[in-house]
Amino acid sequence: MRRVAWIFMLYALTVLAHAAAPADNLLAHGARDGDAPAWAIAVASPAGWTRDCCMYAKAIGVDAVLYQGEWTGKPQRVMVLNVTPRKLPTLADEVQADRKHFLHADPAAKVTGFMVQHRTMPCAATVYQGSDHVDDVVVFCDPGKDSGVRLSWSMTFDDADPVRRTLLDDFMQVVVASRYQHDAAPTATSPAHGH
């Protein structure tokens, strides 16, 4: 019952976070790749979160991470941004492929999905309640066919984490405020790495 209440709370946080206005902070960027133009993702970090695109994120093979305190190398309590080439025809296909992959690794996991109200692009969230008592939230967003990419935000945390509500609030704030910028390139005044 506690987990069901948590899922509905996450949905409510999505609605609340939707009201937050996006800020103009470059977090990560990528160069033109074939037909896909250069891109950038901008979002303001919640208070107390450290932004990284070029050190720890690069080391683990993702486009950016946000974390609190010192970097531990553990996946718990880390927001992860991935921007990948569009391979599947629809956002629903992308979500379904992710679910299939997750359930192959943990067939006993519980899965709940819902749409995320983003201002500029369709997004879909999935909550994975792992049989190992580690939960994952994954949100895929589609900035449009012309972008040539899809982006995802994810975060892992222990199901009994005492600050889960605050973590999820911050996570959904980042998700709904993140902005895809088409054909964008970083400037000297807009670093992709910083606090």
C-alpha cells in the first residue's frame, strides 16, 4: 500500500513541478551526428545539486548527472541524463523497449507508467519497483522527429530511503523544466559544467 501511495505522490509531484518555469542553464550538449543536428539540454538545478557533464558523467557513459554531496559512484540518488539517437518509431516503443529490458533483468519487478506534463515535448514515466528493494524512475521525452534524438532522465534509490519524497520532487522539477535546444552550441557564457 505504501508503494501505491508513493506512485500517486510521484504523479502529483509531476503536476506541481509542471508549474515551475524553466531556467536558461545549459547542462549538456552534443555535436551534429549524421542527419541529427547539434543539440543542447538546458535546465536549472534544484538547490544543493551538483551538475556534471564532463567528468563523472563521461566516466559512466552518460550525458550529464546531478548529485548531492560528494560523488560516490553509486547509482542511488543520482539524476542521470541520456540523449540517444532515435532508433524506434515512437515514444511508446521506446518506453516499451525499456520495460522489456528491465523486466528481463528483474521479472518480479512491479512496473507503473504514466504521462508527464511537459510544456514543450511529450514525456512518459515508468516507475520500476525492484525485487531487490531498489526502485528506479525513468522518464523518456521526445523533442520531435527533426531532432533525431530522444532524451531520458532516470534516478535510482532504495525503496526505504527516508528522503525519497524530496528526491522525487527535485527529480520531477528537473524533468519538466528541461529544455531541448535544436542546433545549439555551447558558448563561453553558458558552460555545460558547474554547480
